Amino acid sequence: MFVFGHLGISLGIMLLISFLIKRKFDYRFVLIGALLSDFDKVIGFLLTDIHNGRIILHTVLFAGVMSILSALRKSKVLISLTSGIWIHLLLDQLWGDPQTLFWPLYGNFQPLQGFQLTDVLYNTITQPYNLGGEIAGLAVLIFFVVKYRLYIIKNLKEFVTKGRL
């Protein structure tokens, strides 16, 4: 899954949870958390010889540390950020890659043989799960923009700067 899928589906899940438990989240940080793990692509492909876009930020260790910090600080920002991180791991279906998910328990990260960064884009448009996720995510993002009238500059500015909807 790529940008729209991670952003929109994470946002949709947190909107639903917010409605069900009557608790507010800072959706700006849900959105940041939904994409944060994909900075591994920069680290893994561009800055190291690992050539794997799922490394440290795609682990239970990272998400767990963030969860502990969120619990200790009782911070709406950290809880929102961490929620986006956990949803990202679920959307990436990392249970199929326990060596990454439970790093360092199963050893080091493995390089992806023959895998290019452009394969991420190709898989996004050719794999039904990825394409469906992108379409669903985009639909949720559009719903969010329309529902909260974020197409009005004043409303968008309030959301971006103060998190108000």
C-alpha cells in the first residue's frame, strides 16, 4: 500500500474509533504516524546497503516503544501518532514477514534480492490489495475534506496549525 491507502484508511479507522469510544484524537498526528514507517524506504534504499524498505520503523520494537511513551506521557499527540504507526503495520500485513516485524529476535534485516524502489509504485497499481487500498484511502480522505470543509482555507489552516475540526 502507498500514500493514499495508509493515510485514508488510518484516518478512517481512527475516526470510527473516535466515534465509538467518544474520544478525540489529533488527526494530524494520526496522518503523520500513518506515513512515518515508510521513512524506512529512504533509510533502507537510499542510505544503507540493506536495500529493504521495511526495517526499523516497521517493527514491533519501534511501535512498542512508541506505545510505552504514549502511555507514560498520556499525550493525545503521542497516542494519535502511535495509532497511525500500528495501523500502518497492519496495513502492510507484516505478520507475513516475522523477521522484520519482530526484529531483532529473528536476526538482521534481509536485503531484497532484485527489488527496486520503482517496484513499490508498480505493485501499487497492479496488486488488487494495494490498488483497492489506495482507492479506499482516497475516498476516506475526500470524505474527511468534505465533511470538515477543509477545502475552505480558514478551516484547513485551523486543522493544520491547531488540529481543530
